[in-house]
Amino acid sequence: MTDTTPVNLLDYDRGGLRTWFETVGERSFRADQIMKWVYQRGVFEFGEMTDLSKTLRDTLGENAALRLPKIVRDQIAEDGTRKWLLEMADGNAIETVFIPESDRGTLCVSSQVGCALNCSFCATARQGYNRNLTTAEIIGQVVVAASCLETPDGRTRAISNVVMMGMGEPLLNFDNVIPAMRLMMDDFGFGLSRRRVTLSTAGVVPKIDLLREECPVALAVSLHAPDDDLRNELVPLNKKYPIEQLLDACRRYTELAARERITFEYVMLAGVNDSLSHARELSRILKGIPSKVNLIPFNPFEGIGYTRSDTDTINRFRDVLFDHGHMTITRRTRGDDIDAACGQLAGKITDRTKRSARMSQAVAAP
């Protein structure tokens, strides 16, 4: 039976959208017009796109759609952080977070329904894994957030930065994440610079190299330990791609633009990875890599056995890195009263497979 479901045009970046228009007998520049209506003007009804002919509008109405995730819950924390629970067409739901600052507005976007990597300190890992998000579901999070942040006078609160740091491992959804990031950076899309789009990975080494070639955005690496034995416990993906391989990939990534830095994320777990010896070893392995270190105070959640390192311990750890010449920032916890802080995101997920089988499949892929 032929699938007659209208194609969701949000699944295409500009190149893909131009190709689609050509396949339906239209000139490719129609893609540029559609993108301007959707991403710059917020218009999602083909009938309102007045620079398209009526014939084309009718054709689009019959063969295409512009489908967005559905808002299930919209929460605002005391510090202004905003979190949306967004439902997909299949009933699964993911979370997206907006973090306002005086000089920027950062949107944290999810790439998968759940996560297969099972990092031991992450709430998302407890939810299991269902599937990759489509390109439309990824860029749809940005569209929905931008619409919600529009002020009554018609001025939109700018999303100045997007970080692929929400639910899931983005490099295990490479084919859908790349077009979505291209839409974020496209002048007919959201017009963000490469430096303002960041992809965070637990360390899928072959895909880091591929990202460098195809879409070299800012890169963040969830490191969390300075040696393989400890990182194997905290980030099981390390068993497939140990620290030495991961850091070599980071060095290759920075060769593309010498001024760019890798951001290394390091969650501070009391009595686990926060000693001065850990700090010294971390300083040693990062030597020579253009980088900065984000120390992340652990954000607890129900049923977890870890606790947050105290402020003095974090400061001493930071000072060791400073003394060895590493730019280091202690990330301020945001949105923890609505479980919107780093490591706390947990949507509504149907876990379709046993975690061990899903993990094996995820890390085996090149």
C-alpha cells in the first residue's frame, strides 16, 4: 500500500527542500520562499503564503504539511528558566529548555526520545530509549520555543544560542541532527552562527570526525572523568571509545579552526571524581588541546545514589585547573526547581527494547 501521508517539509534543510520542490515539478527557489515564511515570519498555513501562486498553494495543501510537536506542559522556574514537555505524533514526549541570561538566550534541544547510553548520573538514562527524533521534531523544538517566547507587542525574545544538550546522544542521530543544525544556521532559517550552535556528545569518535567534515559547529564533550576505569563506570560508551581515542578526535576537530575551543563538561560528584588528584590528572590529559572546562555541580533526582560536591571542593578543583593554564568555569545551576537542570531531563518515553541490546546496537555503529 502506498503511503499517502503528506510529507513534513520541516524534515528538510534548504538543500533537501529545493530537491523536493524539483521532484514535484516546481523551481527550486520555492524552498527559499517557504523557509522565509516558516522560520522568519512564523506562518504555517500554505494559504497565507501570498507570494506563492494559488495553484502551488493548493498543491502544497494536498501533498505537504508543516507539523510541529504539541505542547503538553509549559513550566517556568523561579530563575526564569522555561521548560516544555513536547509530545510527538506517536505519543512519546521529550523536554526542551530555554535559559535566559542578560546577554543571551540559550535553548537546550533534544535529539532522541530517551537515551541508550546509560550514563550513571543522568535522569534521562533512567527513562530508557525509544527512537531517534526526526529532523522536523528537532527543529520543531526551536520553532515552538521561538513562538512561545514572542512578546505581546510582536517582538520575539531572541534565541541567541542553541545547544544540542537535551535528551539523547546527538551523534547517534547524525542524519537527522545535521539538517536540523543547518536550518538553525541558515540565513533563511534562524540565522545563528556556527559558534552559537553547540553539539554535546559523550564521545562517538567516528561521528566526531564526520561532524568536522560536514557541519563543524561548536563541540562539547561530556568527559566527567580523567581516566578510563572511572569513566567506564560513569559513561559506559567509554568502553567502546576510550579517553585516548576521544581526545585524539578532539585534537583533529580543533585543527579545522585553530581559534576554536572544545568545551569539556565535567559533572562534580562528591567523593567520586572531585579529588585534587582527579583535577591534576584532568589537567594533564587536556594539555595541548584548545579547550575550556565546564564544572557542573551535580543536579540530583529521585532514586540516584550520587550527591553534589560542595562549593569548597569545586573551587579547589577549579583552582588546580586554573593553575595549570586551563580556562575553567563553574556552571550555575538553572531551573532545578522544575527539573530543568543539566542531567534532569526526563520526558514520557516508551522504552521499546532492553537497554543492554539497545546499548550494544548504539555503540557498534560506525
